Amino acid sequence: QVQLRESGGGLVQAGGSLRLACVASRSIKGIMAWYRQAPGKQRELVATVTSDNDAYVADSVKGRFTISRDNVKNTVYLQMNSLKPEDTAVYCCTTDSWGIGTYDSWGPGTQVTVSS
């Protein structure tokens, strides 16, 4: 099973920026994605990116967040700008590592806290 490890979370003031990274233990054929879950809320899809860097970003973060991928480094990034307190959550990456249409691994997550 591929191992995923996120980094880059932290505490930032509203309006600030953070860049999250998720490194996979081997090459990924399929989609890599970021989800987030705030306390008391359901897990929410934030963004996805294919191996060809075809990206999708949820409406709630569109224009503020950008997802990208480096296939050489087996890494997916989430650039988060103009952060808002409602972006506070644990951010996890996941992958359909074999490209068969099923997420098969999740990282432990990284905490993002945005203060007002």
C-alpha cells in the first residue's frame, strides 16, 4: 500500500497563505486529492489533480486554492491563499494510486488553523 505524508499546515492569520505538500512513497498513476474536515462537520473534497495535471477545485475555495502535482517527486501540493477562518480543518491527501477509480490510501492529515 502506498504511504502518504502531508506537511505544511500551521496557524495563520486570515488573509494569509499556506502551502501544503503530500509525498507518496511511490509513483502514482491515478488521481491525487485533498480533503478537509472541520470539527463537527463532514469531510469535504477540496481539490483533485490527475497525472496530467488536470485539476478540479471545489467552489468553496475556487480562486483562492490551487492544486498541482510533481510526478517526479511523487508529490501533490495545495497552495492556499486568502485564507479564511472557515478554512480551519484537518487537511488530508488521498490517492487512486493505480488509476482504477478507488481511493486506496489516506495520509494522517495536517492541521490548518486560520485566526480572525
